[in-house]
Amino acid sequence: MKTAVITGITGQDGAYLAQLLLEKGYKVYGTFRRTSSVNFWRIEELGIQSHPNLHLVEYDLTDLSASIRLISSTEPDEVYNLAAQSFVGVSFEQPITTGEITGLGAVNLLEAIRIVNPRVRFYQASTSEMFGKVQTIPQTEATPFYPRSPYGVAKLYAHWMVINYRESYDLFATSGILFNHESPLRGKEFVTRKITDGAARISLGMQNVLELGNLDAKRDWGFAKDYVEGMWRMLQADESDVFVLATNRTETVRDFVTLSFKTAGLSLAWEGTAEQEKAIDTATGKTVVQVNPKFYRPAEVELLIGDYAKAESVLGWKPTTSLESLCELMVEADLRRNKQGYSF
Ligand code: NDP
Ligand code: GDR
């Protein structure tokens, strides 16, 4: 039986990855942070919280001694570092905390592996946000980086440290440059889930208007379950490396709004531009979506579209879920949850 450590099991990817590894027969140690109230709703939704091979460990990524104890007490074959302050918007307000967790935190784990057992295979959750102001279209493993947020800069530091530890100490340390991936387990602060939850609530008469920021941003959105499969494949490869996971399709936030409301049974007509832009429900004439500049970011990543050819040829990975199917999954989950009075 293989043993894996997943940091950040209370997050979207941590929950799906734990489910996948348990299905594959792994013993899984999932780390969670000490908080005033528990945050296990995702592993509960997946029905894995009481799985006999799942062990929850209290851990904070910013603590080197905790990292050393984590690696020595769990004796893992594989470590998936998914923990991060992962919200780009907040990183502008909390740049130092973001640097400590999202950047230096990864190095605590690399150090722990180097000290305790350099044979452990390590996965780092790198991100398309490192491409930021994109230098080529589509983005590949060879595209130059130009991060546009404290989050992107912190992730780029961690990314290079992974490469540096591989080259300096011969660790099996891989970075997955993952483009946006979403699911019904996505946090509501991220734009897709904010939209699918808003569309569900407005169609149920529980909310009047959904306020959003930049509707012109273009993203390459995939399904999180596909992407955690790619993470696992990266650690089964012959050599550690860098891989892009993406869908190679990009759409605007506005397009995702239209699609989500249509899935929830509402047809929208857009009017106005920039800060005055809004969408009207064509059945009632009421404004249901409007721009609020408070959701704009100081610097924006305008366009992301990834080329996953390397992952397909080396790992046999490709996305299996269309944006339409993903949107349907998310809207249906949010309709069900809102009808049941479920608040996550
Ligand atoms: P989430 O924000 O849903 O989850 C982040 C996890 O990190 C949570 O479990 C959180 O715990 C934990 N965490 C935060 N700070 C610490 C800390 N100091 N010590 C230990 N754990 C901590 O992110 P996702 O699941 O969406 O993403 C997983 C990883 O992949 C992240 O590193 C993210 O930056 C990266 N990524 C995500 C992409 C995406 O589209 N989802 C794309 C590319 C990369 P808590 O619940 O207590 O807050
Ligand atoms: P992102 O995701 O920044 O790409 O980072 P997010 O969903 O937050 O934003 C996507 C785009 O939508 C625009 N936007 C809004 N965003 C939010 N959150 N709320 C709004 O109201 C809103 N209106 C418009 C944003 O400006 C942006 O352009 C995610 C995270 O999961 C990172 O951890 C990960 O690394 C990247 O994806 C890849």
C-alpha cells in the first residue's frame, strides 16, 4: 500500500485528490489547519471523511518543524503540496502572508523531504497565474513567466525552488502548471462558483442581483476531478518535470455568466459597457447582473489559454469535461444546495 500526504485536504483539489488516491488503495494523510470551526464540508460531500485509510493531520505549511514532523511521522511515498493562500484578489491585500504561505511554505516541505527522506516524490501546485501578462498564446511549459499578483509571484518563487531542489539535491520534485479548474466544491469567492451560486439563487427567487468585477477576463476553465488525475500521473512518471494541464479553450467571464444563467433557466440581454455594464433577465426586464468596480483587481491577468500537449504525450492525460458539462454540474449542485438551505 502506498502512502501519500496531501496538504490542504480541506480545499477543492485536496478533497478530490484524496478521493482518487483512496480509490487507488493509498493510505492518505490529509492536512488541515487549526481553525475555530472545522472545515470538512468537501470531504463530507464526497463521503470520504470516515474512510479507514484517510487520516487527518493538523498542520501549518509555514512551520518548518511541523513539516519535518509531518514527513517523518507519516513516512510517505508521495507528497502533494496543495496548501496555499490561493485567492488572487486577497493576495493584493495580504501580500506578505501570501508570500509566507504560498511561496516559502513550499520550501519548508522541500527542506523536510531533503532532511528526512530525499526519496519522497513531491508535487507542487504551480499555476497559470505565473504567466500573468502572457507572452505567447497558447501558454506552454516553455512560455516565459510574467506574474501579475503577489499570489502569482509567490507561486513562481515556489516553482523555481522546486526546480532548484530537483537540480541541486536530485529530488523527484514535479510542478504542475494547472490552469483554472472548477467544480461544485469550488469556494464561493472564486468567480465560477460565485456565478453558478448566484444564477441558482436568482432563479429560485432568493437573490436579486449578482455583482461582479472584470467581465472581459478570459480563462481556460477545466474540471477539478480531471486535474487531480493529472497530478497523480505526474508522480507516477519516470522522471520529475514540469507539466501544463489545461483545456486549450478560453472564454470570458461574461460568457460563463450567460451560460450559467441559461443553465438555470434564465435568458440574459447585456447592455452598457465597463463599469456601467449589466445583464437583464429577458423574461422580467429586471437587472440580474451588474458590474461593481470593487471587484476589479489592481493588476489583471487578461487572457489564459493552455496547451496540454506535453501532458498528453508523456502522461496520456487530457481533459474529459466540456465547459458546458462543468457549468451544468455546478449549477445543478447549487440549485440543490440552495433548495436544501445548505450554505457552503
Ligand atoms: P483552495 O483554496 O480550495 O484550498 C487551499 C488549501 O490550502 C485549503 O485546504 C487551505 O486550508 C490550505 N491552506 C491555506 N493556508 C495554509 C497553511 N498556512 N497551512 C496549511 N494549509 C493551508 O485551493 P484549490 O484546492 O483550488 O487549489 C489547490 C492548490 O492548487 C492551491 O495551491 C492553488 O493555489 C493551486 N492552484 C489551483 C488552481 C485552481 O484553479 N483551483 C489552479 C492552479 C493552481 P483552509 O481550508 O484551512 O483554508
Ligand atoms: P483566478 O480565479 O484569479 O483566475 O485564480 P478567480 O475565479 O478569482 O478569477 C477569475 C477571473 O474572474 C474575474 N472576476 C472575478 N473574480 C472573482 N473572484 N470575483 C468576482 O466577482 C469577479 N468578477 C470578475 C477576475 O478578475 C479574474 O480575471 C484562480 C485561483 O484558483 C488560483 O489559486 C489559481 O492559481 C488560478 O485560478 C489558476
